[in-house]
Amino acid sequence: MTSTGGLSLHTFRGLRYAPHRVSSLTAVTSPPYDVVVRPDGVRHLETADPYNIVRLILPHAIDPATRHRKAADTLARWRAEGVLTPDPTPALYVYEQRKGDVLQRGIIGALSLDGPVLPHEDVIAEVVEDRAALMRAAAANFEPLLLSYRGEGTASGATAVIERATERPPLLATTTEDGFAHRLWAVTDPAELATVHADLSGRQALIADGHHRWATYQRLAAEHGAGSDSPWSSGLVLLVDTARYPLRVRAIHRVLPHLPLEQAVAELNGSFRVREVPGPLPEALAALEEAEGNAFLLASGPDTFRLLDRPDPELLERAVRRDRPEAWRRLDATVLHSVLLDEVWRIPDRPDGIRYIHDTEAALAQAAKHGGTAVLMRAVDEDTVRQLAAQGVTMPRKSTSFGPKPATGLVLRTLDVDA
């Protein structure tokens, strides 16, 4: 779905936890589904509170169909019991995250799918199908995507509405385990909603986090033949003006559970320079950041590190496709997938062969647990991501991790009775 217009963000009746029915808002929230390190992370969240949102976004069951039905049944039960209750009036929601010197503010709403939204990463069909089956069964958007746009960088337009809202008492306030303080406000004033609409109508957005969910929105809209008045024609997003509130961009690491470190090094066969670098982890990561050109840090646990750099130019020329911009061909993620994973190690990009982990220590722990190899990556700057996306060029999937990511569980959107 494409459009020559700008962004169109719609109000919705947010579904939120009733504070008196849960132990705390902190105990029922979760990171986005793809950040939770399974299965340990799921168990930790499940034990935090019987109503933790992870039971909806990552339900347990023997087969996928049963999992998705279980999530739908759980959602229906929690709504019937008054654990999750709809707000009385459709609204846009101003959302703030704060930790130390990090401050991010944005606006949550239901974004029309026919607006100018730029993806920058590829997706895996199986993951899209899983998320689509979950949303289809539950008729709900459980967690907002993170989208960025470039505003004026001043307190005008939508940003002015956001900053005025933060001067009022919030609907909710909580601090999650990662130390981030979260606050949420509803915007229902017609004049303020009109200001947001007018400002965003001339903008385009970049998907910062949530490519699979955006593809899921698109698929479900097509399935429902969704017209502009259908709740399926829009999807739950958080829009952040990065001119005003810059996002942080971090790397997403890979864990190869079936490739031991020594085998990984042996199979390089001169395709990269390999050096042992001393730990602990911060020192090893510093060596990775200082490396010139394409570089990767291999590890089998918290103590053993190998730095790969200086790839064979002839191998690069042969393995990396030539019909893409030079900036794409030089990306670490491009070289990792095109050269190391496809040509050298010959590991298919499937969940049983490659695991994507956001946290470095969690990646090392996973590698150690399975006797495999963690491939630690460097971050890509936002300007490079945006420039490639504007050219219609997608990066290898899981190339970037924009943040801070919105907490899951603060506000949900239902599609069966959406207003």
C-alpha cells in the first residue's frame, strides 16, 4: 500500500491495565517480543505477575495455532475480568521514556498503512506469518512499532502538542527493570489533534523497529480488503521526531548455536585476518570499534574473543552483489551475511541456525550455553539507514537496533471494537 500523501495518525480507544488488578505496571510490562531472550526471559516475565503481557505476545503451546488461540482466549478473559479496560474516549497518546540523560518523547496512534513509511530491513516470511496469525486470532495490536520522522527540531506542530501534554498529570507512570521511567498522556482536544494531523500530513517515516509487524499490518489489511474506515487499514505505532529527540542506534548480534568457535575460525581459511583480543567484554568491544573497514568480534563465552577484519577483497567482490549502492555493499551486515554466513560458513538464515540477540552479554551467554559462536557487531548510524531507505534499498534484516524501544503493555489497541 503506497500513497503520495503524508502520514495520517488516527485516535483509538487504548486498552490499558487496571492498576488495582495487577501487582504493578512494572510487573506486567515487557520488552518487544523479539527482544525477549527465550526461554529464560519469558519465564522471568511470567513469574513477575500472572497478567504480564508476555502471555499475550509470546504464549506457550505445543503448536502455533494453539499458541495464537491461547493468546486470543487470554486477552478475552482479561478484558472480561476487567484486568484490561478500554479508555472512555478515543485518543492519541503522548509517550515519554527517560533514563539519565536519555529523553525520548513521541506520540502513539493508529497509522494509516497507505502513507509514506520507509522500511530499511528485509523480513523473514515465517516470522511475518507467525505475527499475522497472532494478530488475526486476537484481533489486536499488542505493541507499537517505533517509527522516526524528521520534524523541525523545535517545539512546534506535533512536538508542541507533545510537550504541552507532558506538563499535565500523566495517565500512568512506571519505571521498568532497565531503569527507564515511562509516562503516558491522552490527547483528546480537537484543536490539538488537528495540529498533529496537519504537521504529520507533510512527513514521511522510517521504520526504526518493527519491520515484521509492519509487514504483518500490510498482510492483514490485504486479507480483510480493508478500506480507509476499517481498523485493519491502520496499525499501532509510536512516532518520534528524531530532530527533536534523537534515537540511539545499536547493533544486533548473531549467535550461531551449531558452529563452535574453533571451527568458525578454522573455516575462515584466510578469508579474514584473525587476531585474538583480550577481555573482558568492554575491552574486546573497544578493539572492534577501533577496527577499520569491515570487522566482527567472535566469542564462545565471556573470556575468549577473536577479532576478524581485513576481508579478502577478491572474496568481497565475488560474494557481495553489485546492483546495490556502495554504502550498502560496505555494511558490516552485508558482508557478514553475503560472505561469512553464505560463502564461508554456509549457514542458512533460519531460526535454528542463526539467533538474533540485542544484548552483548546475552549473546555471549547463548553461545556458551550451546557451544556455539557469538558474532558481535557494530552499530550503523541513522543517516546511513535513512539514506539507503530513501533510495528504496533495504539492509540485511536485523542490521540495526533503534531505541529506546517502547515498553510493551502500557497501551494496546483492539481491532474488533476499535473506535
